[in-house]
Amino acid sequence: MIHLRLELPDDADAITDLTRIVLGARSTHSPAARMRAGSRSIADLCLVALDQGSNLVGTLRFWPVAVGTHPAIQLGPLAVRPERRGEGFGRALVREGLERARRAGHRVVVLIGDPGYYRTFGFLPATALGLHLPTPEDEARFQVLALEADALAGVSGIAGPRHDAIAVRA
């Protein structure tokens, strides 16, 4: 059974360890990490997945970003313990995170990740829609999801950090 809950401050070390195990240096040195640089994660959207033994086996965070002048949120990193992949923890985290984002009024979600995996949640190639990263590295993996039907109308430009009044946590 999968149990999801909001990330707690006491989870910080376990989350850092898990993202380093899963992503290595990409957890802090990648276009995705640069996109959220200097931002704080969005507290009401950061989730962890626990197994039946209450062991933290997965994590998902969201961050405030901008695409051009348009506010958006970034999904990621998503990390699941390698030995627990394929058990549905990642899918559950993404579905719940996106639903919480929708209910909170967020309209646009971007990420850098495997197109085959995220396509199942409705993500589309971002560059085809006029959204770009500051450098071409990872643009083939840059994706976007509109949480409302018209959310992408007029959205274009380069994605990067956004520092504003959104409720956030380190």
C-alpha cells in the first residue's frame, strides 16, 4: 500500500539522500536545478511516499518558476528508491501533486524529464509550444502541462527562477 503525505522538516535529510542516490550530481547541477536556483519549494505541494513500514521511498517537490513573464511551477525532482521502482510510488506522487497544484490554482507546470513517462500525465514537449530553457541542454526533455484549458494561451519565453510571494519552504 502506498501512503502519501506532505513533506515534513524532519524528512529533509532522507530526501536529500534519496535524490542524490537517484539523480547523482544532476540533483544539484543540471538545467532543472538551475531553473529553480534560489527558490524555495512550495510547501503545500511537496510530497513523500511511504511504504507499509513507514519508510520514505519516494519524494516529489514543486518550485515557483517563470516562463518569460508568466508564472509557472516546476515539477521535480521526482525520486523513488531504485529497488522500489515499478511499484507505483512515482505515479502516485505525480498524480497527487498535480491534483494539489490544480486545486491550489496553479495553471502551468513545467519539468525536465523522460517524455515517455510524463506523457501519460498529459505533458507535452515545451519547445514545440514556444517555451525554452536558457541553453539547449535538455530541451528535448523540457515539457509543459496546462492545468486549465486556456492556461498556455500567450505563454512563451525562457524558463527560469521566480521569486515572489508564493508560500514556500526551504
